[in-house]
Amino acid sequence: MAEEIQEVQKELPPEKTELELAKEELESTKNRLLRALADFDNYKKRSALDREQFVKFANENLITELLPILDGFGRAMEAGKKGKAGEEMMKGIALIKKQLEDVLTKYGVKEIAAKGRPYDPNLHEAILQKEDKGPEGIILEEMQKGYALHGRVIRPSMVIVSKK
């Protein structure tokens, strides 16, 4: 029976010494620490990106509120041409409109091109379709200009699209 016990003990893994156990625990703790450091580094990067995005798009609501004013200046200029308004008044309106466009451009606002381009539902909002001799799906008229802020659409263009 003693021989059987000795054979079973040989098959069992040898007992680990205190030093070996301490080394394993140290290695385990080191791995957990490295993972925690990597997670913290990723958190810092994500936070920085979130902060950057917030700053980039913080003015979106204000800009969205200003776009109808820009549209109004455009309509005033069209009406002035038809009604033969005074030349000086037209120059003044054009100057104010240009200043507003320049400020918006400075803050990352760009007009979305529409007329004569293929319809893109991500950039344009089709409000009507008209029969046309040209290819289908091309924008014939732009009823309201669309704008993007740093590449993100904040107001789609309202357009009339061709159909066969």
C-alpha cells in the first residue's frame, strides 16, 4: 500500500514552493496593472476625442439659427433685382450677406452643392420630382440651400429631382 501511495504522489504535480507562488502572484498582479494602464490610456484618448468633437460642434445650434437669416438676405437680393431697388441698398445687402457667409465659413460651415448633381439622400431632401429629358435622379432646382458643419450635414438641401 505504501508503494501505491508513492506512485500516486509521483503522478501528482509537485507542490509549489512559497517563492514560486509569490512569483506567480507577482506576474498576475503585473498583468492586471498593465491592462489597467492600457484601459486608462484608451479612456484618456476617448475623452480627448469627445472633447474635440464637442468643441467642433458646440456652435451647431447657433449656426442652425443663423441659416434662415442668410436665406433671407438671398431672397432680399432676388426681390431687390426684380423690384429695381436702389443700387446702394443692394450693395449693402450683398455686403452684409457676404460678411455672414465669411463668418460661417470661418467656423467650418460649407454650402452643400446641389443643382446639376446626382440626388444623394444623405445631403439632399427631395420635395418634388419633375419630368425631364436628361438622366433620372439629377437635381433640377434647389429650393433651399443645404449646409454642412465640419462635414456633418446640419441642414439638407431641399431640391427638385428629375424623373423620366
